[in-house]
Amino acid sequence: MIGRLTLTPSQTVGPFLHIALEWADGPYVVPDGTPGAVRISGTVYDGGGQAVPDALIETWQADPDGHFAHPDDPRDRPLARPAPRSTTLAAPPRDRPLARPAPQTTPAAPPRAEGVADSSVAAFRGFGRCPTDSDGRFWLLTVKPGALPGADGATQAPHLDVTVLGRGMLDRVVTRLYFPDDTAAHTADALLSRVPQERRHTLIAEPDGDGLRFDIRLQGEGETVFLDL
Amino acid sequence: MTRPANDLVLPYYPPVTGVHPPLNSPGYRSTALRHPVEPLVLLPQHLTEVTGPLLGAGRVGELDHDLTRQHVGEPQGQRIIVHGRVLEDNGRPVRHTLVEIWQANAAGRYRHVADNWPAPLDPNFTGVGRCITDSNGRYRFLTVRPGAYPWRNHDNAWRPAHIHFSLFGRAFTQRLVTQMYFPDDPLFFQDPIFNSVPDERARRRMIASYDHDTTTPEWALGFAFDIVLRGPEASVFEDEEDDE
């Protein structure tokens, strides 16, 4: 392999991230009113137990069928057919043909449908983004993803990948959110199996009223398990 | 090389070492309580990690790339063109990917409720831009040069002028938020955020270069800033696909 370019280093988002990274539709992984939608909320705490009011949470996940609308998901899909290149406005990188219908990016298309056209959930985006408020709180509206194939024939329990950015954080940290009531799937999950038993609970959201709660502790007592990606 | 898992062939993004700043950087005091102290747990890359949001053109408005035309009048300050390419470290352009920027105005103040140091706001400047890279990974913004501003990290602390950049690439592994600095800034020596990057070559990667070819006569100064994201290992499989 020939030499690689030096990467651009990470820097903090700083305290003023909201002016650019707060989107009105950011927390909506799925639109309001989506059947089966669940609200996930939580608070980000620092090592002194104080709420962090200038963090940003981002999530990425499969849809309920365990699919990603992405050219690097190589699995066949029931609706798959090559998209005519000429109608693909957002052409995939690397000139790979899309194994899915072209996104309907007409001006009338709701912005939440971007990048995703073939999910069984209408306007499923897969991506969620929410800055913390003055009390360190964030929220998302999403649907539970399906289980995914893992390495060596194993199955990964339903999960969201989570990025945490913030003032005072020179790089992102990464964690995962798992869903309660998947006890058997959690036991078989390759990542959870690597996590010491007494810390696993930090990756599993808790029932909270009609929704779920997922607090993130950056440091100290009950520190969230962060991942080396 | 790719790593087969079951019968899936997925890209593999090699680990990054020595480029990103340590989360515990005592010179930047706010890192003290905001870095994990427990060891990180290895997350094997699989479907969720090698895919990511492909946020499209519906996200970007007509004037989002031109921060000087988002209000009734023009903002104060030196007009600049900031342009470059988003690349993977294997040299491939990252096409059609969302680039988000935000910055202080020419006086060094952000349009944010929490920024209240005594420098004027500019009614004609929001300081937020978005665009999508083209098929060669190129992006381009028109804006004004941001001012330096003081903060309370240490005695007489000033942030060098900078523009924040947020990038998605095409996979969760590639997510990057960084800052672009200007060449020869005299404030670098005392800035713990810039200097948190241990490797000098990597630090230089964050500094735009003055680009006279882009400078437009009687209009605006040009700066070039390429952004390099962690890329996947190449594979014979991929190369074959690219030849189709």
C-alpha cells in the first residue's frame, strides 16, 4: 500500500456548537406519529456530577428490519433494483451502483427522507442529532432497530451507535445504546460480552414512562462505557 | 483488505494513532472532568460502523455556502473564499457529503446567547454555512475572516482565529469535527486547543494555506483547506468494482 495522507485532527466543537449543529428536525430519526416510535431522553454528566449543557449527541442505527440505506451494506433487499444513474441526485461515492431505488429528492420530499428511500418505516433517517439543553438534557424520537448479523455467524442485539461531542472534549467519544428486555440477545452480543458485567448497564437504556432513558456519564462514578472504534 | 464476516464483505477502517488530541489535555482545563478514565472497550467494526448518514442536498439552502449574503446587508470584515477537498487518507475524494461550518464574526464574537464578551455583534452575519461536496470532493464557502477572541482558560488567553468544520464522510467511523486556522497566526503558541494535537505534521493539517489563485481581484482573498478523513483499506474487490 502506498503512503497515506496525514489525517486532519479532531478539535472540540466548543461552546457555540448550537448555532450550526442544532437542527429543528435533528432529534427526529423518524417523523412524529410513526407507529412504534419511542422517545429516548437522557442527561449528560461530567466527572463532578454536573450536567453538561454544551454537548451534542448523535446516533446512527438500522431500521426495524435491520437494514441500512447505504451502499456499503452488501445484503440483498426485497425491493432492491439498480437505480438508473441519471436519476440519482445524490450519487453514492465510488461509483457503486445503488442496490436500491433512487431517493425521491424532489423539492416536495420531506427533508427527513434524505438518504433513505427503501425502509419499511416512512421517512426513516437512521440519524439523530440533539444538543444538550441548559440542564444537560437531550432527546430523540426513533424506532427500535432490528437485530444485525455479526462476525462468525453471531447476532448483534438491536443497538444505536452514539457519538458524544462537547466543549472540553477534543475528540468525540463513542458508545452504544441497547434496549431493555433483550436479555438473551445481550448475552449473545459480541460487544456487550467484552464489557465487564458490572458496567454493562451503562449501555442499556432504562424504561422511563412511555419512553426510554439513557444518561451518559463522561467520567467517574457510573462512567459510561466508551468504545475504541 | 476487507474482513469477511459471515458472508458479508465490508470495508475496514484501520485504527488511527498519533493524530487526534488526547481527551485528557490538562492545558485545556475543561477537559479535566470531561474525559473518560476507564479504559475504552474495543468495538469491532461491523454494519453499523461502516455505514453512516448520507445527508443530502435537501439539507442545504441556496445561500448556505455564502455567509456574506444571508442578511439584508453585507457583514463587516475581510471577505474570504475558503475552499478545498474532502478526502480519505487513501486520496479518494469524499463525494456528495455534507460540510457544516460555524464561526465568530470579524470582531471575534459568535451569534450565540452564551457569547457575551464586549465585541459587537454584526446584524448582517450569522456565521453558519453548509454545503455538499461535488463529485471531486470539493467544497467552497464565501465568508469573512473571523476575529480572535479571549477566553478564560489561562491568563490573557486568546483563541487564534478559526472556523469550525463538521464532516460526516460516508461511515460512522469517519465522523470528524475540527477547526480550520489561518497561516502564521501569532496566537498559536499559547493556544492549548491547537497545541493539543501532539504531532506537528498533523497540527499543520489544520492550517489553511493562502491561495493566490483563488484570490479574486478587487473582491476576496482565497484560502485552501483540504480535510482528510480516515479511509478504508483498499481491496482487490473494491478496485474491480471501480473498474465497472
